[in-house]
Amino acid sequence: MDIFELIGNRLANQGFHIDRYDFNRPWGGFFVLAESQAQSFADIYFDGMDVEPLRIGGKLSPKILLVKPEARLSWQYHHRRAETWRV
């Protein structure tokens, strides 16, 4: 079982709906969870942080990124969205 399958199974066991995923990025891949589960996602992965203040434009997009060892991510700054990361 690879890491993507392992994390996908864990998310499903936690009751999350995976809206989409992509495992073919140069740096690894990601899962995008249902927006309706954003607070549940924050409860588990961000110690219960309230997601409402993050609703810029009314939309939330909970994601889990998996980065390959030695891979690099580029930093992108967005004026119209808030991001909260946990490593």
C-alpha cells in the first residue's frame, strides 16, 4: 500500500468525502475534501480552529498535501484567499 492509498483510507475512515485528488504533481499530490466538512477537518487537524473567519469569498477548500522527500514547493501569495498550513 502506498502513502496516497494509506492517507485516502485514513480520511475515509474519519468520515471525510474526497471531492478530488491528484497524485501526479512533480512535488507529490493532494486530496481536496468536501467544503461542507471544513469544520470537521479543522477539528481534527487544526485543534478545533474556527474556520468561519477564513471564509474569504464564502468558500473553503480543505486539502491535504503529500510532498515527496527532497521535492520543492513554490510559495504563492493570494490577496483573495486565506491559507492556514500545518506541517
